[in-house]
Amino acid sequence: MEKILAWRSLRLKYALTNFIVLAVTLMMLNTYPLIISQDLVFQAKEASLQSQAKVISSPLSGLKSLTVEGVEQVMTQLGNVGVTRAIVTDASGWVLYDTAGEQGKVALLQEISVALGGSNVFRSSYSAETFYSWAAAPVTYRNAVIGAVYLYEADVQQGELIGSIQNNFRNISLVIAGLTILISIAFSNALMQRMDSLLRAIRTVRDGGYSHRIALSGGDEITRLTENFNELAGRLETTEQVRQQFVSDASHELKTPLASIRLLSDSILHADNMKTETVREFVADIGNEAERLNRITEKLLTLTKVDSEVTMTTERISLPKILEKVTDTLAPLAAKSGVSIHLALEGAGNVVANDDDLHQIVFNLVENGVKYNVFGGHVWVTLAENDGQVTVTVEDSGVGIPEEEHGKVFDRFYRVDKARSRAAGGTGLGLSIARDLARQHGGSIEVRQRTGGGSVFQLTLPDGEGVGA
């Protein structure tokens, strides 16, 4: 079997699917909760720093102008403001107070510039497990901006907390990834083993091992596929057995007349001074064997057509007409055999079927009743209708069929009495053809013993009343 390319294999597709799902899940696990946590911290920092900036700017707004002494006095009264750095400038941006000790110069900070314009400012960022926050607020006196308050905070504690959470998520993700990969490999191997088992079985059956079956447990789709495969393999095995038996039987049946023809022809060719009457007798026998070969060939062609289930054309047919035609056709054979045929027809007997097929079914049943009868015997053919079905019953007073043989008489090439069948010109195919044709028309044929001796064959077909042709 041709090896499947790696990039087309089901194993790779299964692994890639699991990897993509795992990657997306872990990415969401390691980003979304952290983003939410950072946003919450940013919101808390904004509220906290802006509140602190207002706490500082509020007492400063009571001053007519900002001076170093005045600002230092207010900041001393406020005490520790709890930030990393605090700056107070005048309206020109000159630093009047700076917890970092850098007074006496212009503060070139964007936040202070915006605050001196009369707006509150806040921004924050997170990096290296530290939250950095900046806030600025204007200081006003009678609606005039006289200065600005600038606050800066580097929060390591909450930064380390977020970093710890991030590390925990990372470790959890690694554990989940490892477990998922291991489980995925285990499931993938189990799945592939089941698929490989099925593929090996298919190759085995393809190579002729029709008896091979797969034993897989579980209730998944592969198990159901396996059950269907086993059922298909069983049908193939049965079909192959029937085919082999059919070929064997057909070969045997063809060999017998061919051997007879060859023996008779060799006798004529190699015999010296053979009498004319003997030659004519041998030639007549050769003709009989050739006719027998012709009958077998025709039966085999009919079976081939039946087995192929070729679409047939149907029409509304009157069974009484078919029965009358068949009895008229078999009248010379019946007279030669000393057999009387009796018809008893009740009802219209309309069916929807193929005319040729129906004629062949009835012909085979009645012909058997005549051929396998006794001299002076009788064949009764009756037609009846009941519960939407049409029944044709063919009874004969002949030799009969043992009850234990009833299940075999419809097998191909089967004969109850082989010597008598060959003498009567039978091929062992007539009843098999009749049964298969009846089934194709939705009917059936059954056989039973007749009280008083002989056999009864009963053909049942659906009533054609109310059915369009």
C-alpha cells in the first residue's frame, strides 16, 4: 500500500489541531487575566494619585502666589504623601518643592506642562514587575493657574504580585501543555492503532482473505465502521463462496456433455468399418449433448442477467394468459410423458411484472411437474387471489422431494436425483432462476410435500390491482 505523505497524514492533522487549540488556550490564559489585572491596578492608581494631587493642590490654592517657603510649609503640614516623588512648581514651571531635592530649576516634564494649561493628567505603565504611574494637577487661585503639582510613583510591591501571578500562570500553562501533549500522543497512538488495524484488514480482504474480521471494542465511529466492514467482509466471503461453488458446478456440468461429445466423436473417427446405423446413433447422441450444452449456456446467461439486477421493464400482466400459454407450450411434452395438465383459474390474476420473467418462472415450475412425474400422472395448476396477493400453485403426482431436501432444491445445480435429472434433460438451474426472478418482482416460491405423493410449488406475487405499469 502506498505510504501516506507525512503532511497529509491524519496523525499530523490531529496533532496540529490539538497544538493550535492548546496554543490559543494557553495564550488566552497567560494574557487575558493579566491584562484585566493590570487594568484594575491602573484604575486604582489613577484614582489614588489624582486624589493625592487634589489633596496637595487644595491647600496650595489658598495662597495668593506660590513661594518656596509657602509651599514647604504646606507640604510639611501634609506630611508624607506616600509617593516616590512629589514636585510643586509655580506658573512658569519653576520647581519650588521636590522630594528628590532638585529645586531651583525649570521642570521640563510633559505632565507639568499640561497641568499648567489647566488640565489634570495621569498615565501609567507596567514593566520589569513594577507599576510606574504619573499624575499632575493645576493649582489655581481665583480661577487662575498659579502652579502645578506633579506626583510620580514606582510600585514594586503590586508589580511583584502581578509578576508572581504571571509566573504561576506560566508554570500552570507548562504543566497543562505537558499533560495535554502526553494525552494527545496517547489518544493519537490509540486512534492510529485502530485505524491501522482497519487498514490492514482492508488490505487483507483486498488480497482475498475474505474470512478476516476485526475485533475492536468501544462505541465510537471507528467501532461502527469496523462493524460495517466486518459485515461487508462477510458478504464478500459469502459471495466468493457462492461464486467458487458456481464456477465449480458450472465447470462440472459443462465437462460432462463435452466429454460425451469428445468420446463419441473419437469413437467415430477411430473406428474402422463402423456401421451406418451406429454412426447415426452416435451423431444423434452428439446432437443431444450439444443441445444440453445449449440449455446450460442459456440458463447461465439468464442467471448472469438476474445476478446483475439489470433494470427491467414492467407492465400489467394477466397471469391466466401466461398459464394458458405455458400449458399449451408444454402440452406435447406432457403427452409424450403421459402426464395430464389441469388448470383451475380464479380471479383476474393481474400483476405488474416483466412478461418474459413471469413466463420463465411459471414455465420452470410446470415443466418440472411434467418432467419429474410418473407415466399417467397429473399436474394441477391453480390460480387464486387473497389479501392483495396472487398465488399460483403447481402440484404434481410425481416422485416427490424428500422433506430434508426442500431447503436445497433452489440451490444452483442441485438435483435430488442426478441420474433422473440428466435423463430428463435438467440442468439444476431452473428452480434457482425461478426463485431469483420471483424475488426481484417482490414475490416468493415455497415447496412442500403433496398429500398422496408428489410435490407442491407455490408462487406468490403482489396483486397488481391499483398499481400503475
